[in-house]
Amino acid sequence: MFDPETTEQSDLREGRSPWHSDGVASPFRPLAQNISCDVLIVGAGISGALMAEHLTALGHDVVLIDREEPGRGSTVASTAMLLWEIDRRLGFLTDRIGFERAANIYRYSYRSVAGLAALVQEQAIACDFTLRPSLYLAAEEVGARALMDELALRHRAELPGAFLGHADLLGTFGITREGALLSPGSAEADPLRLAHGLLTRALSRGARLFHDEAVRYESLGRRAGVTLASGHSIEAGAVVLATGYVLPDIVRSDLHDIGASWALATPAQAPAALWRERALIWEASEDYLYARTTADGRIVIGGEDEDGMTDAPERAAKGPAKAAALLGKLATLRPQAEIAADMVWSGVFGRTSDGLPLIGEVPGHPRLFAAYGYGGNGITFSYMASRIIARLIAGHREPWYEDVALDRAAP
Ligand SMILES: Cc1cc2nc3c(=O)[nH]c(=O)nc-3n(C[C@H](O)[C@H](O)[C@H](O)COP(=O)(O)OP(=O)(O)OC[C@H]3O[C@@H](n4cnc5c(N)ncnc54)[C@H](O)[C@@H]3O)c2cc1C
């Protein structure tokens, strides 16, 4: 059911998702004067929040700005399956950049979920964070043989996982497919409470948060400046762009485009209707179906992606048909579940043609850093971005950062 009270809240999503938060305990006002800081973060979604938590832990004086309420961009629409598996298989990336480089990024992604789990625990962030296995289903042209080849590459990269053939998959998960990869080490969370919890930690260490919009960016030698819609400006040692799918004009990439995805949450299910270990389910197709469960026992299922679709009313108009399609897929996936939509929503997100994020310096704009293009495992990449950009700000660079750089070649 669409909730008319919330449909106007944002141009980035429509409908109502199951995530709830008491918000961030901070006045949220426009800037009243020009200020300076060590690092300015533009965008207070999950990417900006992870960046702010990490940089304040390192001792930086951080300012965040957002033109909307924190977390109300793609973050609140996210189904928050925190996968270490990347949208593009290790086999695809190996063909493109070679096994060692591809395996390195996959391993870093694996460690990013583990790092996020440790951070949530250390900082005692209440966000229903739970480690889950993932179940990657054969689909379309990716059958059992292709999954076994992928698993062999993952094992060579020292990544975990096991292949389930048709009979095993049917026996353990009740799912009829040619096969699947079952892998430990992923997780789920409430993305809004996660973002707000991280922001609250950053604010408690002195970070400042303002309700304002960045309208112009400039490099000033060893510093950078941002002009805001309020007319004031912020000068910083570094500026991190964490504006979600909305790329400012100074950021150009041939790899980046925008997609919309639809999701629904069922009512709370009887425990027997939920599958083994409540694994995070997704499938080996370009526009994949994805499913997880929530702490209160709902099934969340999403997919039906389309290109573009930044217009919220246009997405809302498609909502009923998308929900019907998702319910049909849920009936096939989990016939014993209550096949009903309690909440339906959609959102927009940035993605790239090679499945890797866009993280690093903005070419031609010293002291400006970007964190974009995350695709389906966006939150894992947001964590990765926060660590890479903190290292770059400190003047450290590793050769493999080139594999996620904004100016890498398109496939
Ligand atoms: C339906 C759906 C399902 C998804 N499922 C998953 C999933 O299961 N797992 C996963 O990892 N990822 C998933 N994603 C992707 C994930 O949600 C995104 O990668 C992630 O939320 C991006 O976070 P962000 O902070 O970079 O962007 P956002 O959350 O969009 O935050 C960007 C912020 O920047 C602000 N902003 C923009 N421009 C300006 C400006 N000029 N000045 C000031 N502020 C500005 C915006 O107001 C916004 O608050 C999904 C996305 C959608 C839409």
C-alpha cells in the first residue's frame, strides 16, 4: 500500500520502506556564516555517515551538509543486503582486469563487510545488524556450470562458499533452480538507523551538520571551497562528495548511469514461512531479484529495475504493477509465505557498467574526492570508500586504487 503521507518527502524515492529511526540528535539548519574545517562532506546518507564516523575517529574536524534530512536519499530506500559479492562476478572482473586485481577487490569487499560488522559492534549502533549467508541463484544464461567456475575462482582467491546443486537447493531452501552459491560473511541491517547511528557518533566527536545545498565547488591550491545555496561558503582541507546518484557537474564518468529499483515488504510471516538461516537471496542476472528478511519477520523482496526513472511520480505510477510482479516472483520463490505487500517503495541509485564503484580524487580538481556508483552492494562500497578516501586525504595511495578511480577506462 502506498502511504500518501510520505510520498512527497523526497524526489529520490516514493512509497514507504520498513526502516525507522528516531533521527539524529542535532539541530538541522542552514549555515549562518562562512566557516572552515579539515574535511567537508557533502551528503549525509550512508556514505557520508561512514565517512564522517571514520574521519572523526581519526581526529579530523568534520562538517557535513545535506539538502534533505540525513539518510532520506537512496539510503532509506535501500534493502540493505550488505553483500561482499559484487554485482559483477569475479570471472567477469578477471576477464577485464586480470585475476590478481579482481581477486584483490573481491577480498577487500569481503573485509569491508567484516569491518562494518566490527564497527557496528564497537560503536554499539542499534540497527538490527545481523550476519547472514548469501545465496546466489543460477539464472538466465548463468547455470550450474558457470556457478561452479565462479566458485573455483573465488576459492583460488581464498574466498569462502559452497555450490548447491538442484537437489540440495530444493532440499535445504525449497528453491527450484539449476544451482546456487551459498557463501558466509554477508550481513543485513536497517540502513536508516545505521546511517543515523554513525552520524550520531560523528556528531558526538564534534562533527557539525548543516541543512544546506552545495551549488559550486572550487579547488584552492592546497584547500577547496564550496558555495552553498544559503549564500555562505565552506573552506576545507578536503571535500568529499557523497551525494548519492546525483553527480555534480565536475564529476564525469563514462561508466556511471542511474537505475531505479522497486521493493516491497510483506506482513510479518510465520517463522516456518522464512527460509534457512534467513540467507540474503539474489540471482545471477543483470536485473536481478533480491530478497531478505527483517528483524520483525517480514520478507523484503526487490528488483524490477529500470534505467533512469528519477521522477518520483513516474515511479509511483508504476508501483502497483511492479508490486504485482514482485509478489508473483515471491509466490514462486516461497509459496508457503503470505504473499501480500504491506509496504511498497522504490528508489534511485547510481551504478557502473563494470560493477565497481567510483572512488578517489576528482580528476582536475585537487582536494576534491568522490564516492559514487555503488550498484547493488552499495553500502559495502560506501564502507570501502570511507577507508580509501581517508587514506588519500592522509596522502597515502595504493596501486589498486586505480581499479576504482573515476578516470579508469570503460569496459
Ligand atoms: C530500492 C533500492 C534497493 C537497494 N538495495 C541495496 C542493498 O540491498 N544493498 C546495498 O548495499 N545497496 C542497496 N541499494 C543501494 C544503496 O541504497 C545506495 O548505494 C546507498 O544508499 C547510497 O548511499 P549514499 O549515501 O551514497 O547516497 P544517498 O543515500 O542518496 O545520500 C546522498 C545524500 O546527498 C544529498 N545531496 C545530493 N546532492 C547534494 C548537494 N548538492 N548538496 C547537499 N546535499 C546533497 C542528498 O540529499 C542525499 O541525502 C539499493 C538502492 C535502492 C534504491
